[in-house]
Amino acid sequence: MVKHLMEWLLLVLLGICGPIWAGDLPVGMADITLHDASRDRDVPVRIYYPQTTEAQRFPILIFSHGAGGSKNGYAYLGKYWAAHGYVVLHPTHFGSDTSMLKRGRPFYDLRMVKKMVEDKSNLINRPKDVTFLLDSLPQLEGWIPALKGHTDPTRVGVGGHSFGAYTSMAVAGAKVYGALNPSAQFEDTRVTAFLALSPQGPGGWAFKEDSWETVRRPVFVMTGTQDNGMGNNEPYRWRLEAYEHLRPGHKYLAVINGANHMDFSDTQFNGKIRDPRVHVWVQKASLAYWDAYVKGDRQLQENLKQVGFPQVSGVKVQVEAK
């Protein structure tokens, strides 16, 4: 057991910050880099966590960035969730992160993003990064003193955007095709619920029509009516198929009117937020979902099925449940 634990080497603790988010709870932040000896692979992680002196343990969320992203992204989600009672881990997936891009070379970057999502090693390493983090959770409190006595590794949710949605669905148990032959599964049963923002539909580089039949736990899929696919400019309805092929039982779909692919990220490609109200809706809806299924609020589960998700003025959303 000790030998197994020693495989997880804490390389660097960059710092722990004071409150950075105004919410129900003040939020701290820490950056660490873990090493998975079994793959000889580093996994940098940014962690947002509630700051409290009370004896309280918080569930854990792992959020996977899109192609060309990093642990520094999706702060609007990580900080919000932490302020409402979660320890949130944002890993960087090397091989499909910002280090692969070149600033000021948009056409190069688009080609590189396409290469990232089709790379067999990325299809494998991304879900394995999540499983490695799950393996590492028991040591988290020892590495981040502010977390001592405040984490609950038995309650975990996994989410992601774009290539991160692929990662989330793969960990949920979806069958992965792509360059893998035969199809592979990366299911991790320690996770309670999954969030997929802008997921891929069938016929692309990762999934086929039968990929989702093996997903049995709760899933919340989000997309927008301008959220077209990158490969063949697939219409947003292509993304709906990820939901449509899921087996019934605690599955949800939200389609935000007018939202595009980057509305789910921190900013558009020009560095600006197109409609901050979309961020607010994603924050509130995802929090309600996590509270229902990761915190295990059964009454809230029933409310989501019967009443739906919180509303935000000016944001029109079509929601389904099955």
C-alpha cells in the first residue's frame, strides 16, 4: 500500500490564496502538479475550495478542459461551485492543452486542435488522468493543508466541455472508438454523476451510435442552438444525439437558445464574454444538478424532474429529462 501511494509524487505546490470569490463561502485556490508513475506523466491541477473553520467535508468535482485549454480555464465554474460547497479540481491534460498552440496563428491552432482530438494517446490519457486524480484523492488533504478534514472522496462528480465532455462521457462508461481498436472503455464507478457541455455526437472521431448504451449513472448534457461541431461543421442537433442515445434514468438535456460553443468557456476567441447571462444559467443549473446527485438531495432530484432548472432572465432554455 505504501509503495502504491509513493507512486503519486507531489512535485510542486505553487501557492494557496485568500478569498477570491464572493459567494456563500469564501474560496481559496491552490496549484499543484502530481506525477503518475505508472504512465510517467505529470498532471498539473488547479484546486478551488471552500474556506471554513467548521468541521465540514465537501464533495469533490473534477472538470476537464477542452482542446487547447488548461487548468487555468473555466474559473467561472470552479469558483462558483467551490463557493457553494465543493472542492473543485481542474487538471491540465498534456498533449491537448495550451502548450500545443501558437499565439497569433489561428489557422495553425485550428489544425492543431483537430489533431489533438484525433490523437489516440489523448483519447486514452484524458480519462486516465481523471482516474489518476480519483486514485490520488485520499492524499489531497496532506498536500493542501487548508483541505485537512474538509474533503469527501466518496461523493464525486466529473464534468467537462468539448474535448472535456468526451473525457467526462468516457469516464461515465461510454464506449470509445476513434483510433482505438477494438473499442475501449474507461469507466470509473467511483463517480456519482457526470456533466457534458457541448458533447460529441456519433459518427465523429470518438463515438458511434451504441457508445452511450453502457452509461448507467446520471448525466446532464448542455449545448446551444449555435453550438456547431468542428469536424464537418455538424449542426448543434448532432450534439443532442449524445443525450438521445443515453438510457433513461436520471438523464437531462438543456439547449440554450443562441448559445455557441465558446459560451460555455470563459470567453470567446476574442477574449470577451458574449452574454454573461449564459454563464449565470450554466452556473445555477449545474449547481442544482450537482446538489441533487453528488450531494444526494433526493427532493431536489424530484424537483428537477418535475419543475426543471433555475431560470435566468433573458436566457431561453429548452430542457428535457428521461
